[in-house]
Amino acid sequence: MEIVKPGSLLEKIQYPSDLRKLGKDQLFQLCAELRQYIVDTVSIHGGHFGASLGVVEMTVALHYVYNTPEDQIVWDVGHQAYGHKILTGRRDQFHTNRVYKGISGFPKRKESEYDTFGVGHSSTSISAALGMSVANQFKGKKDTKHVAVIGDGAVTGGIAFEGLNNAGWMNSDVLIILNDNCMSIDPNVGGLKEYLTDIVTSPTYNKVRDDVWNMLGGLKKFGKPAQEMCSKIEASLKGTVFSQQSNFFESLGMRYFGPVDGHDINKLVEIFEDLKNIPGPKLLHCVTVKGKGFLPAEKDQTKWHAPGLFDKITGEIHKKHPVAPQAPKYQDVFGKTIIELAKENDKIMSITPAMPSGCSLKYMIAEMPDRAFDVGICEQHAVTFSAGLATQGMVPFCNIYSSFMQRAYDQVIHDVALQNLHVIFCLDRGGLAGADGATHHGAYDLAYFRCIPNMVVTAPMDEPELRNLMFTLQMDKNAFPSSIRYPRGQGVTVDWEQPMEEIEIGTGRLIQEGEEVAIVTIGHPGNFAVEACKTLKEMNIHPAHYDMRFVRPLDEEMLHEVFSNYSKIITVEDGCIPGGFGSAVIEFMADNGYSATVKRLGVPDRFVDHGTQKQLWRECGYDAQGIVETVCDLVSANMVENILS
């Protein structure tokens, strides 16, 4: 594996203590080297890209001014933390970022003492930093500083507002850096985005604010009275230029500074040094450019959020060019199918919390903008907004990544299921998601949805089944809450645009008759079972294969058939074993007085780290090879039993 060499200054830095030995006049060069190192490494090895380029200067300035790790920096989400990782002892391992058994793509507490809080889901940094600050104040460590770095996309999350509100009221010594680049993965939406844009683009406010800032700096030598006077002048300025709107952050009890250029390294160092000595909750508004320093990433920020491998000279993203036609991604099947359905059913609307590209709802947003909504990073709102639509007779498809749906669990129960509303949850990235690791694996939705009354829980084995389930669940006669979960990546059916057919709720299908052993699957892993059965046939072993399709309600008629004819049963799911699909099958067995040997394959009872999906399926033992091995073990055990009997 190729390892990129650092620049002359960067090669001298293993930890922030080395960084702080540099003169301020060397920081500009260091930023250039750090940015180039990220470009060089990610172009060869892949990973998130634009976000980290946008905070290079901020990262260097923070570690230069603050005494990390004693002073604690919390990075929100973590997409922007590559520079942080490189400067905190992991430069030589950075090429293993997001690679199986390598370092994580996100800050991770067990990986480094500089990673003060594990992240991956957005909007958590303010609450975490506030908790750290209160704890250290209680312990008497009043000199420890706490900084939360949060993007303008992440700050729209409900927990961010809750943290802001509490931080101002508690008057803790926390600095919140608002990294404003008008992006999350897709362009940001919402009132707060417009509010921040107004601040950034107001020439009157910015000119006078700069004058006041300079005066404040010039009057430092005159002591506290002069500083207080300038502070009052600046507060008055905000109120005059922006009327009541400008006081949003300050109305929550914190001092607002900015906006400032997030790429002016010398200015950032100066500002951080000043803010270190100002007590209480503070918010610094930094304006940055996502993808800064790499022109293609600056021009198309969504595309370059995580582009894969690319040519760092030409900017060409390397793509595989398969000879044979390829099956589509499940997300694209969803994105195209919902438009087909919406053209036939004018009740259909669609919602996503800030992932229109990731879930392919961007197609419907472009074609039917009055019926498709990106509501920003706010999963709880997305669910209850969908519930509101449903009360008025609409049929909302609420598309949320499985891992992110965890954040809106109460809303699913209280606002949708309890009221038995016709909301269809499409859970993208169900199962092990790959290189993003434990924070993004959708391992739990089958377990946490199947216990909710009124819910129908289903998972297609392939793309035509996804279309059929979407078609079925949007029907008026099926006006109940439901979920359809499917994995990240490609399906298996090239010819997927087939006419849609209704599926009877709670019915599975027999894929292959067999003897001795029955394999019972849910969702995409049914394809692993198909592959395993081909291998087993060559070994003269012929298991049966049932695709259940529904976890709730279970196809009880089919399960009676399974338990009546097979004493060895394997369940397979791309989800957690405790409480999951296999558990539902065992519950059925117990409730109906059957006795069989049931082996559950799925995500084990631990958090699974990052790697490719194939590597992780293999590690967890429910890929085709794992199914073959399990069947062979059961068949061998059966042979021993027969001999002993």
C-alpha cells in the first residue's frame, strides 16, 4: 500500500506539542502542507474529503493555541477531523483510514486521547463539550478549556439547539465554533441557513464590526473598562443592523463573535488567543469553503464530500467500467420507483433529513419539488412532519438511514404508531454499512421496529421486491405504519424495472425446496443463501430456503411448514442477533410448542468496526461461506446423532 510523504514542516509534527514549537510565520506553510497531504492520501486511499479541506486552518489554529489534549476539542460528526487526526499522532497510520483493521474515519475515544468524544451522528458536539466543562468545573479543573466545532448543517439538529439553550443558561466556559460553509452533504436548507447568510453577506454589519473589532484590540492596553465599552458598542451594532434577528445566539445567553474568515490562519490564531481569556459561553462564526484548496471540490461540494479514488492532478474521479451490465444501487431503485408511484398516486409525498443525494430522493425533489422535501438534519422533525402529512390524508415516504432513524425512535412510537398513521419509513443503509463503521451500521432497526404495535416491518431480498413492497404499502387499504429496509450498495437484478405487483402483507416465499436443513432469511442476505445453496448442492447437501420478507407480521403458515418438516433451522439477517429476526422465529417456535435446533446468523452482540461490507459480512459469519459452514456443521451433527441413536 502506497504511503504518502509529508511536507518538510509536517514531517516534524507528530503531536500538537510539536506544532506549538513553530513560529506563527510558519503556520501558513504548514496549512498548505497539511492540505496537500490530505489531498495526496485521500486520492489514493479514499475517504471523506471536502469537509476536512475546509477546516485546515481552523484545525491548525486550534491545536496551536489550545493546550490539547488537556484542553478538549469536540468535533461534530467527524467528517472534518482528518487534519486533526494527522496532527495528533496518526499521520503515519492515516493511509489506513476507513480500511479494515485500520484507523476510524471519525474521532474515536479508544483510538486517541485527543479524540475527546466519539462522533459520527451530527449535532452532538455542543452537548458533549458542555458536559465536559461542567464535569471539570466540579472537579476543580477550571483552567481546562472546551471547544465544540459544529457545522452550519449540523447546528440545525434539535439536540444542537437544546445544547445551545442549556450552555447559555449554565454560563459554562465553552467556545462553540460555527463552521459555516452552507453545506452538510447536500446544500443546507432552512431558516437558520438564511439567517446565517444574512449575517455573512451584510456589508454594513461586516464593515462596522471590523472597525469595532480593531478598536477593541487597540484598547486592550487600557484595561477592562475600555473592553466593556467596546463590547457594548458591538452589541448595540448587532441590534441596530439586524434588529431582533441578530440576537438569536445572544438571546440564548452566549456572546456572538464574527463572522470571520475561517481560512485566515493568522487571524484565527489571534482570535482564539483572545477568546481563551473571555469567560462564559461564546460562539465564533467562521465562514469557510468546503473543499478549500482543491478546485473541483470547491465547485461541486456534494460530489466531493466522499468521492472515492481520484486523480489529484486532473480531478478525474476513478470509476469502475464493468464489461457486463450491472445491477443498480438500492437507493436508486427507491429514487426512481417513488416517482413512478407518485405519478399514479397524488397523495404520495417524500421526506428526507438532509440526504437527498445519499437516498436518491434528489430525483423527485427535482421533478416534483412541491411533493418532496429535504428538511435538514433533523430526524425527529422529519418523522413528526411525516405524521402531520398523514393526518391530512397524504401518504408520506420518510426516507432515513437506518442508523439515523435511531434518533427519532420516540417520534415513530408516539407520533406515528400510536396514532396508526399511514407513514412508510424507507430505511436506507440497513445492515452493515461498510467503511463508516459502528456509528453508521444499521444493525438495529429490525429489532427496534418489530416490537412496536401497528408497525409492519419488511425487507426485500432484491430490487423488484423493493418496488413491489413500495407499491403495496402505499395502497389505501394498507394505511398503517410500515418500514422497508434495504442495504447500502448494489442489488442483484440487472433487469429491475419490472411491472410492480402487490404482495400480501405478512407473506414470505419459498425459494428452494430441500431436506434436512431449512435456511430462513430476511432481506438482502437471502442472496447469500442462494449462493450458499449452489455450493452445498455440489457437496450433495440440499437445504431448503425460505425468504420471509416480513419480520412483522411473520408468515406463520410458512413457519408452521418449516418447523413441521425440519429439525435444523438457520436464520440469516443483516442485523443484530439479540432481539432481531432470528429471535422472532425462536419466539414463534416457543409459542407454538415446536422443538428444533435453531442457529441464528447475523450481527453479533458487539459493535462492529469498519471495513468493506464483504469483509464485515465474512467477519460476522453470515455471508455465503458462513452459511455453508453452518449448514455443514448442522448436517454433521445430525449424522453423529443418527449414528448414536
